Amino acid sequence: MARTKARKTREAWGQVDKLPSGRIRARYTGPDGERYGAPITFDTLTDARGWLAKQRSAIDAGTWSSHTAQGAAAAHVRRVDTLGEYAADWIKTRVSRNGDPLRPRTRVEYERLLAGPLAVFTPQRLASISPTAIRAWYAAERDSGRVTQAARAYGLLKAIMATAVTDGRIPTNPCHVRGAASATTGRKIEPPTPAELQKIVDAITPRYRAAVLIAAWAGCRYGELTELRRKDILIVREGGEVRSVGVDVARAVTHVTGVGFVVGKTKSEAGVRAIALPPHIYGPVLEHLKLYTADFPESLLFPAKDGVRHLGESSFVKHWYPARAEAGREDLPFHALRHYGATKYAQTGATLKEIQARLGHSTVSAAMKYQHAAGRDEELARRMSDLA
């Protein structure tokens, strides 16, 4: 049987051919008179012509060279084809905005998303993953109710594909679902009322009362809280009296599946901070140091039951769930205490920058998400009268 020939299309510059597979090939003649081809084939004529336009622009700008043109084609031969293979290399070489490698927990989460919701794409060639397929996949994920997971998986796929574009593996990023990476369930976290918080403090296992109070009034994240050590409690005394008590947040701990507890940096550079505690919780914090914390500077404030290892969330919730039930707030995640602290701090008149610094946020917009109105409208309205 005779082999079907590629159909050539006349171009103003360069040449595009529709291959028997339906894919589009792009080639051009360089300034040196040699023939060069795109390192990949394209889905559409538009994509192929876009690639040719980039090569023509490079020639016109004087940045084109035969070395780079040949290198791109040669590198493509060595490169992997599927999303799964490319993503594995992407994870190995990915760095943060500060140039640091991915944290272990982040790496494990990316691998989980690729093996889970993104598994439908991992066997496919990068160039074959289309915007239509991604839209259909994302809609199905949302319809299943896994909105947050769908958003995280989409965000990861979009980031991987963006790098693939930079690497010249694909001409354009096929992820075009507006707002998909930031989608949420719409469920808002309602922090406890002061009365509810007090019920939780009264009901929880005594050795965790200080943990609840520090989380609520200092706004510490769980990983920051459970890595606090005796040396991190800053006590200033004058004349034998306690003048101030603060918390020095310099590290955080995470639990990584298959690895265990990993102590490392805080969530961001802004997370390293010293937090002054309000005077009304000095007593419970100092009592905790006396009754439940070993005397060594490196002793954990809130260790596991053995007194040495870090306190896992799966162990802590056995104490947290009954306590929140006593307050009638079975819906309350521990993270809501961070919202409580942010709101109370805002009510003192703290500026957004001050709230940002206290919570350890990199941006003011992030700090704003943790503020809640807390029914102050009448009080604020009365203050408006003072300005009349």
C-alpha cells in the first residue's frame, strides 16, 4: 500500500506540512541556507505558524544561531514524551521563588495529585493534552464535589505546562479554565465566640490548654505551634515580676507520608516572627511550662504523649474534637483559632501591615482574609458620631 504523503501549505515564510497523522510540521530555511524543523509537531496551523513567526523574529533581531536551532531539535530527541515523565523531572528540579527546592510535604502532595486526579493525563504526550480535554476533566472533578482538590490539581497542571512552554516542549499552555486554580467550596470559616473559646479551653485535656490559647491569641499555625520549644518562649521580668511573654516563631514541622516529621522553615520568610502574647494568658502559659514542659531549652512545648516526639494532628484531634463539641462547634477546625486571633488583633486598631506581620503573611491581601467583622457595626457607627 502506498504511503500517504504530507500535504504542503504555502507560507509567506517557512513551510508547514499536514502529516498523515493529522499533526502539523513546521520547517524553515535558516540564514545559513540549511533546513531547520520544529522540535515538535503541532495541533493546528495557527500553532505551527506561531512557531515559525518566533524563528523569523529571532533571525530579524540577530539572536538566531544554527547552534541553538540544532540544539533545540537534538534536545527534543532526548526529552521524555509523557506528562508523567516530564512531571517527574519537573518536581526534581522545581524551586521556590527564593531558589529553594520543594519541601518534602509539597513534593509528596504533587506526586499524590499526579497519581490521583491527574492520572488520566500522565500517560499522554504533552503536546496531545488539549484545552478541550482539560476543560472536560476539570468539570468532571468539580461535579464530583472535590472542588478544592480539583483546584490544586489544575494549578499543578498549569504550572507544569507553563514550564513545558518555556522549555519549548509545547507551543502554548493548554490550561485556560478561568479561575480554576483558585476555586473554593465557598464554605467560610467562622471563628469561635469568646464564650465558645472559653468552653473549649475549659474542656480540653489540661496539657493542651496553652496550645489552644497560643493558637487563638497569637495566631500560630499548627506546624509552628507543635515545633515550639522552651527556648522559644520569651519571658521578660522586672523586679521579679513578669513584664512580658512572647513567642519566637522560627521553624515549623510537617508530617510527610513515608518520611515522618520534618522540621524546617516556616511557610514563608514572613513566618519568622516574634509574637507578643496578651497579658491575660501569661498565667496559663507559664503554668504549662512548669507542669508539662521539660527543663531543657530544646524541649517541645506540646510533644506527643511520650514527651519526646512531635504531636501529630491525628493524635491531637482526639482531644480537640470532644472539646469543640462541648462548645457546640463540631464544625470548628483548629485553624479557625488563627482567624480568631487575627480578628481580635484587628479590633484593637492594628493596621493591616501590623496584622500581616503578626500572622506571618507575605502579603496584606492574605492577612485580610483572616479578619472577621465580629458584630462591631453598632460600635463603629457610634464612633462615626464622634467624628461628626
